[in-house]
Amino acid sequence: MVAGVTTPKEYLTEFAMRVFNSADEEDLAGQATKNTAITYSDASVYIDILSQFGELDEDVSDCPLQP
């Protein structure tokens, strides 16, 4: 587990946002590639999985990839 993260939902939230932020940084830097699109897609899947835990946390609900 990640330091300070105590539940599976928190872990997945942190992971999903790291994946999204990675793609977003590449995109905003003008360095988007096919892999950037795949990373965005992966992040959307992780965010969709988060919805199985109930209501999305505020940091995820502001993400443009939310379901």
C-alpha cells in the first residue's frame, strides 16, 4: 500500500489520479502520443471501477474522465 492510504478505495483513487495526471501532463505539454490516449483510457477504467465503491471523492469527481 501507499503511505497514508488505508483502504482499497483510497489506494485506487490515488492510483487512478496518478495515471490520469501522467497523461494530462503529457497532453498539456504538447507531447501527446498514442500512448497518452491509451493512458487516458486506462485512467477512465480505473475511475469507473472506483464508482463500484460508492460516491466518488471530490478530487475524482472533478476529473473530466468520470463516468
